[in-house]
Amino acid sequence: MAITLDVNGRTQEVDTDPATPLLYVLRDYLKLNAAKFGCGLGQCGSCTVMVDGQAVFSCVTPVMTLEGRKVTTLEGLGTIDAPAPIQTAFIEVQAAQCGYCIPGMMMSAQALLQKNPQPSEREIRDALRTNLCRCGTHMRILAAIRRAGELMKSAAAEKAGTG
Amino acid sequence: MTQDINRRTILKAGGALIVSFSILPAWAQEAAQPAPGPKLPGSLNDERFLDSWIRIDAEGKIVVFTGKAELGQGIKTALIQVAAEELEVEPADIALVTADTGRTADEGFTAGSQSMQNSGTAIRNAAAQVRELLLAKAAEKFGTGSGELKAAEKVITAPDGRKAGYGELAAAIDLHIEAKPQSMLKAPGTLRIIGKSLPRVDIPAKVTGGIAYVQDLRLEGMVHARIVRPPSYNATLAQVDASRIEAMPGVIKVVRDGNFLAVVAEREYQAVSAMRALATAAQWIENETLPDETRLPEMLAGLEREVGTVAQEGAPHFDGKVF
């Protein structure tokens, strides 16, 4: 069955079983690497993407629920040559060991920062409760999210200044 | 028992804490018959040619090879630092190829904190020896002693200002030669890159959706498989009617080999769906049961065991604070 999806601002038609979880469509059909299969049960957060600005587990979200909604993956935020503030922050702080959980962490953080540009430490930790890291990179991840908040704030100020 | 003794010997020799019980094949090569010729540093002892580790083309492009894999421990960055240091170039000048069965040395598993010790040692020594070969070739060209020459930025400069690039010098050198046991390693006080904390080269791809993991490989004509796990240890597959599963969308084949059961499909989620259906269709005979949970201590105490010394060196020594 053909399903029309809006992924990273591009409209894409995918011919698949409507029950297919979004994660498999992103990775297997659209060849996007960022969202990762971790547990497949919505328990680890490595598959996290944004749907209409909300962080969701793509491994348990059937694609049929997503027509007409905006899906954003880490690829949709920025590129290696033109990184988004959250990506710049994670590189600056070197907030990754194996890195497998990091795209999911970044999408949860991005969803938080879009709603709440200056979150408290408590709010950051709450937003990331759904994301697990087995390497133990947590303190750097928290530092990177704080840094991303600063970068977004200065980018917004610059935009307001020039605009 | 032989296996056990080998493992202990190797654990002791490696001086590393290794929590694993299936690593033997990887370390076994270290314990195997010594390679012919003198003992070479690190993994050079097994992969003895300089060009197994370092190649420089006529344009001066430097490629370094390691049999170890980047797992987020940062070895790509660290090995590049080691190579750049001894070759007297910048880290950005090095292209590193990691753990490619067709192109790199077979260095076994990437485990046990052995990558810098074995691969790093090999690369450092190979890089130093390649640098010395470049200097010697330049000395020959300039008619000077190699000690008077300076290597920097992929160029060797004579005291009178004459210059020769790594590319042109490398074109005149055969690097397919065995390494020597001794290398002219840079003195610790002269190190420019080793010992510095560099940004990890693998992180940018990992935070932008680049190709960084095995899961990100998409090969031409690749299909997907999923295995149906038995319900318990040593269960035997009595029967399975796979006809319904073989008719599912995208399913290419149900594979049965004794108690092994799997399904291959065109798309990954088709394989997942078919695997779930196949698991329902499979009938297993369970042969073993788990021990009685209420009697675990007795069960453990009753297992076959061996008492012995894993390693003993020197005398116990303590001069710390007593709490």
C-alpha cells in the first residue's frame, strides 16, 4: 500500500504494509542512518525522531499514523558541513562514545529545546528519561544539550539583530 | 583443561582484565608458533611488511591501515595521531582504513584494551621506519647525510633549502619490505601530536546520520534475514509448517537446517513479520530445564569446579591508608 510521508520537509511515497514501524521505513526504504534500532520495543530511545515537533519512538510508530504529519530525523536538522546548533554542540563537547544512542538523545533534546529554549537541568533530565546510554556518556550529553541551548539562543539573537 | 591453561597464560601475559569466554580464537594467534624472523614490535610481528600498515602514493597521499575497529573508544583518532607523529605530518594528512578483511592486517578481535598496544605499536614503528626510508632517499638525492635533513608538511628539506616531497621520494622506495625490530622512534620530549587531546574523527558522522555502523551498510542486492530462536537451551525443532510463511509478502525463503530456523525476505520489516509468524508455527521439544530457583546456592556449589592460582607475581605490597 502506498503511503505518503513528509520526512525532513520532503514528500515521499513509500509502498509498504501500513503497519510497518516508521523506523524500518526510514532506514530500509529512505536509507536514513540516524534513527537506530535498539530494542524495538520503545524502551531505549535510540530510534527517537520528531513527529510534528514531538519526540516519538519510531520503532513502535506504524507509518499509517503519519500521513499528513511532519517527520524530522537528525538528518533533517543539519549536515556534516552545515551542522545544526545541537550537532555543533555535540561535536564541541565530544558527547559520544560508541554514539549509537546519540541521535535519539539529540532528537529528544531538540524537541525539548524547540518548546523550551532555556530548560532547567531538571527539565533536560526529564526530557531524556526515555533515552538510554550504555557507554555512560550522560554527563557530556547533558553538557552538550546546555551548550546547544546557548548556541540556539545566540543564533536566534543574531537572526533578530540582522532581520 | 588445555584451553583453560592457554587462556590463563594469555591473560597473564596481556596484563588485561578480559571478561569473556569466547575470545580464544583471537588471542590464540598470539600464543601460536612464533613467526619466522626476529620478534617485531606489536602486530608487526604477525603482519611484517611495512606496506601492510603504511602506503604513500606518488602524489604524497598517505594511507594507514589497522586491523582494529572503531567502537567509540576513539582508536581512529589515536592511531592517526601516532602515524602523523612519526611520519612528521599533520593528522589531517592521514587517511586511515580500519578493519577491512580485504585490505588490512588480521588483528583479531578489537577487545581487551589491546588496540593501541598492538596496532598502535605496529603503526608507530612502521611510520618511524617509513620516515627514515624517506629521509635516506632524500639524503641520497641531495648527497647529504639524512641527519641534516628536516621532515615537515610532507616535504623533506636540506640545509641549503632544496626540497623533496614525500610523494616523489615514496615513488622511488619499495615499502613492501619487512620491518626491522628496532625503529628510530621520536624522543618523548619532541612529540607534537601524541599526548594531545584531539577531537575524535568519528563523532561528526555519528551526530549527522553518516555511515558509522555495520547496520548502515546497504549492499547491492542485499536482503534481510531473521532467526527464530528456540524457546529454551537445547530445544529441538520437532516440526514447522512453513508454507503460510513462504506465502507472506516479500518472503524469499524459509531456511531450516536441523534446529536452526530462519527466514529471508526482501525488506527488513517483512523479515521481522515473517520471523514472528514462523515462531508461532514452529513446534519445539524442550529438553533442558533451568535449575530450581529456590535452590540456586546449592546448585552452584554442586557444579564442577577447580581451585588454582590464575597468576602470581612478586609479593603483596601495601602502603596505602587504612580505613
